Amino acid sequence: MLNVQDIMETITMIQEENLDIRTITMGLSLLDCADADVGRSCEKIYEKITRMAARLVPVGEEIERTYGIPIINKRIAVTPIAMLAAASGGDPVEYARTLERASQAVGVNFIGGYSALVHKGFAAGDLALIRSIPEALAETEHICASVNIGSTKTGINMDAVALMGRVVREAAERTADRDSIGCAKLVVFCNAPEDNPFMAGAFHGPGEPDCVLNVGVSGPGVVRAALAKHPEADLTEVADIIKRTAFKITRMGQLVGTEASRRLGVPFGIVDLSLAPTPAVGDSVAHILEEMGLSVCGTHGTTAALALLNDAVKKGGVMASSHVGGLSGAFIPVTEDAGMIDAARAGALTIEKLEAMTAVCSVGLDMIVIPGDTSPETISAIIADEAAIGMVNSKTTAVRVIPAIGKAEGEELSFGGLLGGGPVMPLHNGCSSAKFIARGGRIPAPMQSLKN
């Protein structure tokens, strides 16, 4: 039976507390589009995407109108393109151009999967695709790229780490006239999930079905508002409040995913129950932590507060849906979170503190602006540090840093929209990791990998 109080509460969450469905993402396998001729392969890709995703955006808009639930992004994730590049041996950028045309034809916000999985080494097609990423991102608007360079089972491919430092740097340089936005669409993973609906790291894993619909929810503002009603609660009560709120948010995601699946005639995959912030006031993960009692995000106690938040979100979410997947937790993308932008400007939030926080939350060092003269070796070292956290802790970690070409520490960079903006954050000056990165090879998998 419908409860009027629950209905009114949901309306308030949407109207006043920035509750939304961050994305419905259609995952598409392109394995049946592989061809020895890159031109024919691209023709098959364009045909399949435009046929399968033709109604994705209209259906999302219909659900918004029917239920009054904002669905911010409609996206597509495809098979890692390096697998198709291996079959054709052609220029991988041709695939990026085809994906761009297809994304424009169906009207999605982003299409992810210009990706390679190289956690244990480079297979055919991988090197060519990775080296083409800067050009592909510079030429396109809607394409997102990712590379998985490590896992708990395999260790860290340090040759790939060294290469990705150069790729990130080149992507920044090629899009310097647009505030290095290419780097905002490039993620370097350890333990990348195959069903992640969030960009820029989404791709459709080899173990996924031919077509599936995944949903990513949001709602930091809702969690903060719930905590604000209980200023004297102890931390046990705080955890329970967050769990109950995450349950409600996830149920809404389950509703939207199930309905979109039915209308599109494709299987429903998972709900990713991550708290994904935006630069909008009242939609910040940092502000949730401050609502718990921290004077500013980044101060002592931040990692503990974030651990509580992340765990409570997961516990509430898994009670609400039997199909939870993706990343599922709390995101801390600096330029996309109003509270973290303020904390970084004030100097309370440093890259070292962010690294510590990534040990207990979803993903990793995300949307961090670094000085434009940062060397490729330093970028590689940042990637290696974050991958080590993911590898040892059997969790997904990632790096999405933006070398702001022409800008120095303390200056500002602005993308606008959901990508936001923020200050150029300082790194260690006068220090070098170049010799360590130049060694190459592989960091062996930890003992946790031997679980069988």
C-alpha cells in the first residue's frame, strides 16, 4: 500500500535535496562487430549502436515525465575497443570517430569503452589503442577512455603505468586549448569492474551479456539532509540513518532500471549505488562528512568519517536491491564536489589526504587538477601509488588527474557543468620517481591473490 509520507519524502528529496538518477547506461557487446577490415568493423559498430540504443534517450525522458525523477545522463558503454583493434590491425582512432558519430546519432551524453585491459601484459591491439588515446580524445566530444593496469590477482603492470603517465600528459597537451579536458575523460584503473555505469571509466566487460541496462544513482544532498535532522546522534545512529537513506535511494534506482529495461526490451543489470556529487550547492560528499562533525573535509578524522559513510551506503543499498554492482560507495572527485573544491582551495585537502581517503571509499584520485608542468614520470608514480592501494586491498581504485597546461599551483581551472572546476593542487616539488618508474616490469600480486 502506498504511504503518503513516503511519497512526500521522495518529492522533497527530488525538489530540495538534489536527488536524481545520475545515469542509465546501456552496455553493448561489440564482439560480433570484429572484422579484419577496420572499415567494415566500424560499419557494423555504427549499425549496432544506432539500432540497439535508438530509444535509450527517449525512454529515459519518458520515465522522467512519468515518475518525476530526474535522469541526468543517458550513456552507452561498449566492449573494450582494443579487442576489436586486435582483429583489424587498423588505426584505432577510426573506432573513436565511429563511436562519436553513433553517440551523436542516438543523442547520448557519453560513450565509454575506448579501453584496454593490460593488467598482466599487452595483447594485440592494446599498445596501438593506448597510444592513440590522446588523439582520440582530442578529436571527439563524447568518447571516454580507460585502461586497467593492475589487479589483485595479477599485480601491477609497471610498463603500462609508465606508458599511461605519458598518455595522460599528451592528452592534456592536445586539449590544452580546452583546459586539458581530454584528461577528464580518461581513467586509469586497478581492479576495474565490468559493469560500471559511471563515466569516464565505463566499459562493457567480456563477461557481460550482449546488451544490458545498468543504473547509477546519486543523492549526497539527501544523505546530508537526513543527518542534519539528527545533530546529536552518535556515530552508530549516524550509520543507521545513512543506511536507511541509501535504501530509499537505491529503491528508486531499482525502479528506474527495471522500468527502463522493460520499455527497451533489454535485461536489467545492476544498480550502482554510489553517492556521486556535483558542483551544485547541497550535492556534496564533503558536506556529508562535515555534517558528521568535521570542521572541513580533509582535517583529521576525515578518513574515518568516509569509511563509515561508504560502509553504511553499501549496507543500505544491498538491502534494497539484489542486483548491486559497479563501484557502489562514495565518490570523491575533487572538481565535481562543491565541498571538496572549497577544502582544496583552503589547503585543508591535499593529494596525500585524498590518497588515504581512497583506501576506504569508491574509486580513487578523481578529477584532481595538478600543475601543468608535472612530468609523465610523476603522473605514472601517482598512478602506481593508487593502484597499489587497490591491489593490496582487493578494491577498485583509479586515477583521473588533469595536468593544467600553462597553469601553476593555486591557479584555477574550470570545465563547467558536472565536471566543475577547482584549484591546481600542489605535488612534491624537487622530488623524482623517474628511476623507479623506468625500471618497468611488474609489481607481483600480493598474497591476497592466492585465495583458491
